[in-house]
Amino acid sequence: GAGVSQSPRYKVAKRGQDVALRCDPISGHVSLFWYQQALGQGPEFLTYFQNEAQLDKSGLPSDRFFAERPEGSVSTLKIQRTQQEDSAVYLCASSSGTDSYEQYFGPGTRLTVT
Amino acid sequence: AQKVTQAQTEISVVEKEDVTLDCVYETRDTTYYLFWYKQPPSGELVFLIRRNSFDEQNEISGRYSWNFQKSTSSFNFTITASQVVDSAVYFCALSKRMTTDSWGKFQFGAGTQVVVTP
């Protein structure tokens, strides 16, 4: 697999449920980003990892959102006690890190909270 | 604070017409990168072009060209001789430095929907 993959592609959750969204970055990519894209809007930054270190989580909207990348490759974005306003597409992107500026995006996970 | 403004919500053209997308940005950083990404109906963001803040030379790459003017903080993008496959949402993005050796944390504009009809 050459690109960034995300799973599941679609997730429907009832309000109050916990969800976990997975991102497999391009092999060897140091940097990993999560973005949230509401309908009709541009993606909004959530959090950034360099290897396993979460260097910036300033975009996480509340303490219900948690992200991890324990081994510096696969990352999981967890949302606890989902709310309707969490409905969005969650995009993951990776880049090779040093001296690399492009981010390669995955197809996203569309989360619908009912 | 960083901000990217794409004032055009939607542009409709007939195939073979040129399309120019406007982007205006705000940043306090002296070094930054600007990007254009395309998001087709499939949803995946596709990288198109990149320009750093020190290089205002405008270039052409195939049917794509861009006009970067630091004095007006604009980074406009043109598709020449549009095709139906160009129909997508186009995002302008501003990237800032994360650490001494890495970049990221894109600030995206709201996007411009381009509709190309045969």
C-alpha cells in the first residue's frame, strides 16, 4: 500500500457511544496529522505527532478527543461520549518529516452521530 | 494567528475555459509554505502545488499555474483549458513550522467548488 489508509471509512454512532478511528500512514513517515472536516468546510487541524510524540494537540475540541501513536506508526483517534457536533469527516495525513512539506492525506472516516 | 480566505464559494465554467481561484492569507511568520489541494467527490485531498514564502516566481505546471504575490498576500491558482475531470473542491492552505526541522499544521481555506460542464 503506497498511500495513507484509514478505517473504517464510514462510522455511525449513537450519541454517547465511544468511537475509535484508525490511521495507517505511509511507511516510514515521521509526521502524522489529524484533521476534522465539517460538511462544506475546509479541514481543521486537530493534532500532530512526530514519531510517537504528540507535539501539538491544540486543535482537539474537548477532552473527549484523544489521539495516540504508541509505536510511531499507526495512530488512533478516539472520541468518547460522542455528540452530534462531532459528525464530520476525520482526515489523517502523513509526511516524511524533515525537509518535507507536502502532506499526503488518507480518504478519511465519515463519522455520523445520531 | 493564521488565516486563509477563499472568497469564491463556487465557480461554474464550460469545458476548455480557464478557471482562476483566489486565495488571500494572513500570517505573522516570515517563513511559510502555501499549497493548493484538490478534493474530488471521492473525498481524498490531492496535492497540486507548493510555494515557499521566499520564492515569488510564478510557474506553470501542465495546465496549472499560480500567481504568488507576497505584497498582497495572495496565492491565486489557474487551471487552463478546464476539463470535466477538474470538477472538485479546491483548497488553499498555509503551513507553518512545527519544529526546527518539520512543517505542518495546515490552515485551510473554506474551499472553492469548481464545476466544469461539457
